[in-house]
Amino acid sequence: MRKWILLLFLLLLAAVLAGCTGKDRQTDEIDGGVRIDESTDAPKTITSTQIVSFSCEFSTLDLLEESPLGNDVFTLEAVLSDGAVTGSYETYLTQKQTFEADEAFMDLLQKIVEQYDLAQYNGTNYRVSGLPDRYGAYLNILYESDEQIYASNNQDCFLPLAAMEELQSLFSETTNQ
């Protein structure tokens, strides 16, 4: 009888130890697994108005509304350094195009950020594993004051359609100048 109890105890111990791999198992490791990181202390208002770095990617592949954006994925980047802006504009269907602009470009960008209150999304990071690339949206804006707006969601695009249209227009027009 003692042998059976000892054997049962060892089997139970082995099962428990097999479940302990030394790393946390995340539910997002499997297809369809979701990871939500909501930074509750991320500010929803930004006092600075001087953007020094802007990076945004958004998808309109699952867009149900009519839009001049069509069905595409847009990648927009701009960095202010020494009074000049270096930026790029790329879509899934076109090659990356770079541009240079003066500091006024960042002022136009800030107007869009303020108009659509993009700071309201700050601190949201939503990730679903197993989804194809190129869905949802990503936004990372760094200000001169070291304030930051960061948000991402690889399932749904959280950006308002009108904001996406204005961002695309600004970057596209600047690239084509």
C-alpha cells in the first residue's frame, strides 16, 4: 500500500513539475491568445506641442466605410533634428518614399494629433496572437518634453478614419513635393 501511495505522490509531483517550465505562460502564445496591457497611469493629455519623433502604422484592409484610403497599410514616420524633419511614407502597395521638410511639418502633425485627441489612446497595447500581419494600428509620438503617446492594437484600428485620411494626406503631399 505504501508503494502505491509513494508512486501516486511521485506521479503527482512529476505532473506539477512538468507544468513549471521556469517561464510564465502567456495566453497570447497560442493562436487567438490575447494580451492586453493597459497602462492606467499613461497620461491622456500632453502639455507639450513640439513633436520630435512620430511613427504610425495603420491598416484599412478591413475598413467597411468608403474612403479614399482604399484597402492598404500605411507606414508614416517623421523625426525632427536640428530644425529639419526627415520622414518617410510607405504603403503595402508602394515603395518607401523619403522626404525632408522644415519644422512647420511637425506643427501640422501636432494639429492633427490635437484635433483627433490621439492622446486618449495612450497606454493601450492590445495584441492577439496568430493574426496575419498588417492589421490594426500602431502609434508612437515622442515630444521634446519627453512626454509620449504610445498605443497599439494588432486586431482593430483604433484611429478615427478622418485622422487616418489627414495623416495620409499630409505625408503623401509632403513626399510628392
